Amino acid sequence: MRRNRQAIVGDEMQKVLSDIIANKVKDPRIPLLTSVTGVRMSSDLTHATADISVFGDDKAKKDCMDAIEHAKGFIRFEMCKRIDLRVAPELHFKLDTTLEEAARMDALIDRTMEADRKKREQLGIEEE
């Protein structure tokens, strides 16, 4: 199976950015449980959008994203030392809310299942 260059560079950039944010950026606003969940590259590899997942409350997430934006130049410099590309991509960081959405959907499903169970009990229907 052949993968396109954007995906290959994005995967490598995800690994490198994760390491840089975890080990090189020395900002106390970045929690230990911060990870890069994905990187999407533009077709010409000049822009990279990194999805950042932060474990914490809304203030911790905002502070973390502010710290990463503040360190964007340093992160780009470190990334360019590790990945050999013709053009250093412009970095864009986006907060990844996938885990929160999954938890919200899970809670909705649980509530619906519980309401269904209660309704079945009221109507005297046996569960399968």
C-alpha cells in the first residue's frame, strides 16, 4: 500500500512535535498530559496543522495553547533541525476535543440506555 508524501511527512512531524513539546519546551503552562494527536500537511508541504490534546480544565487548555503559540518559533526551529524538508512548514496548532466529544457521546448513550431500561420496567417488558 503506497502512502502519499503528505501523510508520511505528517506522521514524522507528529512524532517530532510530540517530542519537542514534551521534552524541549520548558513552559510550566504545558501539562505533562499534552500530546500531538495528528498532523495534517498542505499539499505543497508549506503548512502543517497539528492537533493538540490537553488533559485538564478549560483554563489549563487555554494556557497550554497560549504557551505552545508563544513557543511556535522555537518549535519550528527544533523541528527543522530534525526533519529535512525543502521548505520549513508554517505551524498551526489546533486544540483537539475528540476525547471530550467521545466522553459526551458516551454519557448520552448511557443516559438513553438507562431511560430505555426504566421505560421497559414500567411497561413490564422483559429484557433480551
